Amino acid sequence: MLANYGYSDGSGNYFITIDTDKCNACGACVEACPAQIFQVVDEDPNDPMNEEPLAIVVAGKKKKLKYECGPCKPSGDNRPALPCVMVCEGCAISHSW
Amino acid sequence: MSEEKRPEFWRWAETNWVNPDIRWEDAQFITLGIDVGSVSSQAVIMADGKMYAYGNMRTGSDSPNSARNALKFALGKTTLTEVKISYCIGTGYGRVNVPMADRTVTEIACHARGANFFYGPKVRTVLDVGGQDIKAIRCDEKGKVTNFLMNDKCAAGTGRGMEVFSDLLSVPIGEVGERSYQVEKEPPAVSSTCVVYAKSEATGLLRKGLSTNEVLAAYCSAMADRIYSLLERVGVEPEFAITGGMAKNRGVVGRLTKKMGLEPLKTSWDTQLAGAAGAALFGYALCQKSKGKGK
Ligand code: SF4
Ligand code: SF4
């Protein structure tokens, strides 16, 4: 499942997508993210029939992604690799902006 | 000053129903789904996965009471009592405050499951426009979610936005859709669906001489644009279905489906019930699963 967390508003689209089929719940993103965006939960809240743990975006952060991720994303062309994307071995995480 | 009561243009009818063809006494599992949304709350009772009864009403000031009231309303026309219910799942914005819930499930999962039940297994894209959020969901033939997003940052493009608007123009909410088509020429969409901006923009348009119907058309079309851009993010795959209160608004749905080039599937069920129905179905599936384990 592609779980898109975030929002779109007048200024743009701010979504973090977690591909739940690729996530093995290793927790590396939780450790790596300076803004505590991720959390590993015991079961998929969007699929009650699935009992595998996985990473989700913390509820309280969903509406603030533009600001929370700001420090990782300096403006300009040569944007450094994002810590969350870099540590995820399964390449489960992507950002829309 | 006269205290004349202003009519409530946004108010829609609350309903409850029982299926006369089902005897709950014959069911192995009676499951309950309660969807407490920001604007409306529904309780759906299923007997072995079949629709038995429901209640659909406005959400009150607190979630626990809204859940209790919706259940009471659903039980109203039945001989069933709460103790006979095997499993209850809470969903929706107020799901953590459903006192009788054995478990909570997100509205994303419940809406996909509910749409699969109401519209059949060919549904692949489900749009739910609720009171305060817009959900775009893709699912497989079993109603399992494959891709979703939910925009709940602001009321733009949502049911609440439409309520504010109908009240501002003194047009009953049920008439917005029809009246938005009673225009000679489709006006350009208002530039923003943001409730605050749209309000002042509407007042400006009225002052400029646009008719109420034209302003409604301009607003419905802005909502359709906004919803379309969110749908594009998850991708649209036919068949397509719309649940939630906005599905009843032809003014928005008509303009949206024209943009998409797809007709939405039809159902005789009240589309506001999809979330609660999905929750009741998950309850049934979980009951069967635990029985399978010999629990
Ligand atoms: S790093 Fe990747 S695989 Fe590990 S928990 Fe996070 S999203 Fe899942
Ligand atoms: S970009 Fe930075 S702040 Fe944003 S989720 Fe990734 S690691 Fe966390």
C-alpha cells in the first residue's frame, strides 16, 4: 500500500509516501529523522486484517511537514540526500516536494 | 430586537432504518460499526455481514455521546439490544472516543471496505468528501487499500465549507446542486475554496450582480477542481465511486465527473454510511477469523 501522509494547500503539495509493502519495520527512519516524523506501530492502522508491524508518520506531524522537514531541505538546487530516505534499505520512503 | 429564529439552511435530514427481511436472532455474529465524523455520525449494525439497521445523525458536541446517540438511533426501530452485539469497531475522526468500541480502524480502511460492499468489487477508486476532510483512496477487488491520501488541513473543498456557503447564500444545502445548474452560462470558478476567502469572494460576486445560482456554480466548480487535484495524486482507475455527504451534491459531483470523464457508480444506499458499514464488515471478518483460530 502507498500511504501518503501530508497535505496540499495553496503553497504546494507536502506528502511523505511510505510503501508499506517495502517497509520491514526496521525503525532506521525513526532513529535517523531529527524531527521525529516516523513511528513504528504493531499493525497497519489502514489494514486491520494485516498483523505486520510497519512505519507510519506520527499523527500530530502530518499537517506540519513543510516546516518539520524544512531543516533537511535547504532551498537551492543541490539538495542533500534526506536522512530518512538514505537509511531506508527497502527504499520505502519518498517525498513529494 | 426581535428574536426571530433564522432557518438553518445547512441542516440535512437525520435518518434511521431497519431491514425487515432479517431476523437478527438467526445471525451468528452481530457487528456494529460506528463512524464519528466531524459533522455526522453513523451507526451501522450488520447481521452476519448483511445490512440490518442503521442510524445517521449530526455529530454532537462530544464524540462519546455522538456515538451513543447514533447507536440508540440505529437500534430505535429494532428489537435488538446493545448486549447482543458481538463486536464493535469505531472509525472516523472521533474514533478514539467511541466508548463501546472493541477496536478502532482508520476511516481510510473502512471507506474502501464500505465502498466495495455498496458498489461491488469493481470499485478501484474511492473518493470520500466528508465534513472536514477529503480522502482519495485506491483499492483492490477485495476493498483492500492500495494507495491513499487524506487532506484534513483545512475545510477547503469539504462538507463544512459547503455548509458555510449554503448558509451565507441562504440556500438549503439539498438544493445547492440543482440550483448551481440553473444558470445560463457556467461562470468561472472562484479562485479559492478556502472558506474564509470564498466567503468574501462570494459577497463580492453578488455585489457585482451575479445571481445566487451563478455564485453557487462558481463555488461548486472550485470545489470540483480542488478535489480533482487530490485524486490525481493517487491516480484514478475505473470504476469510480464517491462516498460521504458530498456525493449527494450534484453541483460538485457533476462538475468533477465531467473533468474526470468518468461516471461514478450508483448505489441505493446512503453514501454517508460507507465508513460505518466498512467498520461493521471488518468486525464481522475479525469475528470469523478469531472463531477460525478456535478462540
Ligand atoms: S527505514 Fe524504511 S523499512 Fe525501516 S521502518 Fe522506516 S520505512 Fe520501514
Ligand atoms: S526530510 Fe528530514 S525531517 Fe523530514 S522526514 Fe526525512 S529525516 Fe525527517
